[in-house]
Amino acid sequence: MAGTTKEAMMGRADDEATDSFELPGVPDAFQRLWTPHRMAYVKGGQGQFKNKDECPFCVAPARPDEESLIVHRGESAYVVLNLFPYNPGHLLVCPYRHVPDYTDITPEETAEFAELTQTAMRVLRKVANPSGFNLGMNQGEAGGAGVAAHLHQHVVPRWGGDGNFFPIIAQTKAITQTLDEVRKQVADAWPAR
Ligand SMILES: [Zn+2]
């Protein structure tokens, strides 16, 4: 990918907003490109969120979907677009309860957590045609969790060659697609119950 193209694509990025941010993974150009412009997520540095008032995953459901980037609300858990995606369409499945560990959720919550993960994959396949996925939970700060205090499952769509730079969806669509638009696309494709 030519540097000029990359620079152009990253034109909207706000370096300061992301560079100081300890991302839950390996930082790369995606985070810069996808820097939000009005998201009430995490601001002013990272740190681990000890109480619910400052926990982004507790705060999000209290806000409108468009603002919180929520794509689906279930009974015990919800699905939200990651503000700092590894790839376009990177979703997070979060229980509403502020618990840190996978062993903390009840059998009922676990069932819905799994079901939402499956549906997230189906929806992403439908709207973005990924050729693979990474699923996972980082447990604890040592496990690499960006927000260790609140359990969340990553659902990351993968395309061949996306490790180098942008996958097909990004080259054709996401360059001009805002997080708002991606959110709406995924939310609209989410099956009604
Ligand atoms: Zn929380």
C-alpha cells in the first residue's frame, strides 16, 4: 500500500486521542483510522476501571445505541462495536453485569453470551463476508485485557491479507464509512427475535 494512500486514509485520525491509549492488543494503523469523533467511551488515558461509574462497558448501555455504538441488546448481555477495532466490524459481547471473569457469569448469562457470539459471527458473515474470525477473552491485566474489570468477548472478522493492511471491505467501503455507519449496518442485519 502506497504511503500516500495510507496517509490520505488516515487523514481523519486524531493521533493524540489514540496514541496515549493502551489498546487491548497490538496497536496498528486501524486504531488511528477508526478514531471516533464523538464517542463517550474511554477518555483521558486508560488505566483499569475499578468501579462501574467509570467503566465503559457499564456506561455504554445507558446511552443511545447510536452514541454507544451498541448493535444489539440482549437480556443479560449486549453487543457493541469496538471503538478501537483490530479490523472493521470488530464486535464485543459484554454482560451487563460488571464482572471481570468468565467464571463469574451464571449459566444463563453464559448461554446468552455464547449465543450472541454466534449471532455476531453470522451477522458479520452476512454484511462483510469475512473468511475467518478471531474470538476471545483476555482475562486480567496480565492477560492483556484493556478493560479487565468487565468481561468482554472479542469477535474479530478476518480477511485474507488483512494483517498487511486493509481487507476487501475496507478497500471498497470502510474508508469512507464511519463507525456510525458500520454500527447501523450490523444493527440492521441483526435478526429479530
Ligand atoms: Zn463495567
